[in-house]
Amino acid sequence: MTDAMRHVLVSVALGLLLCALPAHGGKAGGDVGDEVIAHYAKLGDAEKLRAARFLVSNMRLHSFKDSPLLDKYYAGIEQINKKYKYPACVEQYDRLYEELGRLADVKVRSDADALTAAGLIENIDMAFADWRNGLWARHLTFDEFCEYLLPYRVGGEKVTPGWRKRMRDRYFFRAEALKTSDDVCHSAYWATFTVNETLKRLGLNVRRVLPQLDVDMPLQALDNIRMGECRDYSVFAAYVMRACGIPVGVDFTPQWPDRALNHYWNVVLDNTGKNVPFLGADSNPEYSTKPGQKMAKVYRLTFARQPQSLHALNSKWNERVPDVLNSPFMKDVSDEYFRGKNLYVPLNDLHRDDKFAYIAVFNNQEWVPVDFAVVNHKDRSATFKYLGCDVVYLPVYWGRNGCIPASDPILLPSVERARALVPNKAKPQTIRISRKYPLFRRVLGFRRMMKGGVFEAANSPDFSDAVRCAVIKGVPLRGYDTLAVSGTDGKLYRYWRYVAPKNRKCEAAEISFLAAGKEVETSSILCGGKADVSAGKAFDGDKLSYYGSASAKDAWVGADMGRPVAVDRIAYIPRNDDNDVVPGHTYELSYFDGGVQKSAGVQTATSGTLVFENVPSGALYILHHLDGGTEERIFTYEDGKINWY
């Protein structure tokens, strides 16, 4: 075949392809999209034309929240990020909100109305240059290129024209230094590692910027990020990496199955074809941000519409569905993270006409759907695919006010068969419980900080005449602990203090010096090193506040009683989560029956342990603190042992 014949055939093929394209109006991306497609059809590059069609066809489905006031917010956040570091930026964000006020006139705009043909063409050409001629994306298939490198946006944020060149000019040279090393010069893994080391210098400060906005922050507001949620950091990192020609995406779990909140992180598609997790500005590839953490489901943000998504399947029924799952741009990638199981669930007769059922996990206060299934109306059942194990799930329908139980809670073990947690009222049991929330390693670490610490008494303010009067010999495991004072030989002392173990910082939530069961009144608060007003937090009666010394040098906190006094016991509590049972506080134990909570009794604690008798066995339970607190976890109780979920 001659070159001329090839040219004719290519021209005919491209012409037929172009004619086959759907016609769009301006509101659906037609004007911009048609111009971009015509550009690549005329250019004669079949792959670029195919990529343009991919962008344009999906662009019509993408939108974002927009208003003139939002633009002022984004511009203000951008300037704050340039001028202030954390935590000084917090006050500036609050001031910005006070100046600009509540959002108004927010509209949903289509991407097609916000993009230009020139901008899309620049985006496509730069992405192709990195794929075809760059260092770290040559291993991608066309479909992988379309998802990991080509898109002009990452999530649901407002589109940012010219971002690819701006981010590339700032960060590319960091990764480009790899090209002198023959062994890693084409490694997407090491390119990600290198650029992320630069992002780390921005600092990871997990705190939401202006929660009142309730929008996905665009790149303009994320640039030079000083603080934000994990989603903000992962989206920002994806922009930076893609601008450098590194194939990076964003994965997320909609809800942890054993604690509050969701989580977002990044993945880099490395040269082996494996997605390697990391988090921008935090953890490098292969260093998980939450190692060992249970997950119920994991999804990937995509640019392409997913035909098996809840949003896509619901298009023919238009049912009310939960927002957390109602996106056409999320793909189930759970099989990349854990060995899961399918779960067949018989459903109750509520919401008989619903087309979808959901599987939910508990978020400390309520159930949150993490996956869906099409209801099999022949046998009133639903089958959920590839769920994380050792998790308690609640099958639910979705109603006007949220979750409606569709079954009893179900425990899905990793080895045994799934079992419904159904209360057995014919076989009651006694439940003993001293916490309403599991004891996590972080909190246990706070308690260990005080093991080996000592209490001292003196009559000299510099404690030059100090005598040791009590020692914390073990790790405090619950609430307040008390120690008997010894070694004072009946003498009175004016100054009393807690001294941290050697080479440890001083951390204490509460300290009380007691005489005959009553707290001795203090005159002033003292601490080692420089004067610190936060030292008073160790004596303020608030178990969640605490004093933490700046260093392990002069790590102590204490009190001047104003006069010599006698002390016979010392009560203290380490830095903590305030989830222990507190004497004098009121609690209610509940169990789930048909997915609905029923009371098993209300008690006012007289000690650090509550005892509930005649409670139905075999159920799922939860302990409510009626005097306050938000952290409450579900649990089972078997053989006298609490199993938290």
C-alpha cells in the first residue's frame, strides 16, 4: 500500500469517525467539544482524536459549584496560603469568612461551560507529550493514560485553566533529577517519591478549611496548601504529579468500619502495572497512611462515567439514593486492598418496591452506606460483592430520613460463615463494661507516657529539698488512678508536683492532691522550663484538656498551695479520650433488634465498671453516655469478653 493510499484511508476513517459523533448543544459541551474533536480530526492523529472524544463525552457529565462569592473565597485562601504557615493561617481563614460571610447565589455549572477549546487542546497535547516522550508514563495503556494522566480535573472541584503548565514549572525539575540514574530514570515509583518529598515540606495539618463552604476545593485554593482534609491533600498531589507526567490517582473509603470518618489517599500506577498507595505531603509509596486498618469498601475517583455505578443504574428508576454513593465517577477497587467476601442477605418486607438495598457500617453515631446491590424481588434478597471481613454490617434501605434497617446486623468473619446478630431473649446474660469505646494504640500510648513518673513534695519553690512521695509503677488502664502518699513522715509541704519519667515529655490531663478525701485548694500552678499558661490544664477539671511540656527537659507540672499542707492521696489521669466509665455519670446499654436499638437498662455509675443483668445474648450492643460524648462503638459480648466493631 502506498503512502498516498494510506493517507486517503486514514482521512476517510477519521471523517466517518467524526460524522459518527453525537451532536451537542453548547450547554452539553457541543461547541467546545466539537471544536476540539474537529481540531484532532484535521490533525490526523487517531490516538489524540480518540482521547479528545473520551474527554468530551465525559465532560458533559461533570459539573461544579460556582458563584462570584466562592471565587472571592478561593482567591482569599490562595493569598493566605502564600503568606501564612500553619497554625497562623487558621485565624486568617476565620477572618476571611467573617469578611465575606455566608455563601449566596451558588449554582451548579457544567464543565463544558467553563472550558475553552484552546485549554482542552493544551491539556491533551501536554498529557500526550508526557505519555509518548516523557520519563514516567510510557508503560501506560491507552485506557490507563485516559484515567491517570489525561483528565483536566481530579474530583468535583471547579476546573482550573492552565494548571498543568503552572504545576509543571514548579515541581518537574525535582523528579527530572532522576534521569541521570540509569536504574530509576523511568520509574514512576521513584518519581512520585521524589516529588512527594518536596510536598512534605508544606506540612500535613489535617483540619478542614472553612467547613461552611461545603465545596471541593479547586487547585487555586489548594496551591501551597497549609492545612486541609486528606481529600484536599490527595487531590492536590494528583494535580502536581500529573503535571509532572506521573500517573497518579485518588482512592477512598467512604467510611471506616470501626471508627468515625472516611479517608482519601493517592495511588501511583508504577511500571509493574501495580497501584502503589501513598498520600501527598504525608506518606511515600508503599507506606500506608493507615497501616493495618480495616476497610469495608474502597473506591477510585475516575474521570470516565462508570456504567455499573449506582448513579448510572439508577438513571432508569430515579430512586432516592444516599449521596455518599451517588456518583458516576467512582469505581470499586476493593480487590486491590483486601481479600473480601460476598454476602447474601434476605431482606425484610419494608420498602418492598425499592430497586436497591445498601450495606452500611457504623460511624460512632449512625449507620453509613458503603455499597449497594440491586434487590432480587423473587426471593426478597440482595447480594453484596467483595466486602471487607471482620466487620459488622447492617443491611438497609434508603428513605427520606436516611437508613432504614432491612435485616438484623451481620458479622462477616474472615474464616467462618457470616452470622446474623439476633438477640436471644430466652438466654439472658450479664454484661460488665468499663468503656464505651475501644482503647486504641494512640490513647494507650498516652497512658504509657506516665509509667515510671513520680510525685514530689517540697518547701522550696525550686524543689531543692524535694522528697519522693508516690510512684506510678504500672500503665494506668482506666479513668482516674489514685496513689497513697508516703515518705513525708507527717510533715507539711507547700509545693507539690508530678515529674515525668526520664527522657519523656510531661503529659497529664488532671492531677488532684487530696486530704481526707477532699481536694486541697491550690494557690498557683507551676511547671518546669519557661512559664506556660497551658500548665493550668492539668488542674482545670476537664479530662480532655491536658498539659504537655515542650521537651523532656524540666518536664514537670505542679502546684503552689500557698501554705504548707498535708496530702494523703494523689489522684491523676493521663492524657485520654474521656471514654472510660465515670462514677456519677449516667449510661444506657442498648441492643439491636431487627436493626433497631432497644434499651437493656439505664444506670448511674458508682465505680469505673457498669454491670447490666438479664441482657439478651447473641446481639449487637452499644453503650450510650447520657451525660455527653460522641464516641460510642458497637460491640458483641461473648464469654465475658467485649469484641469491638
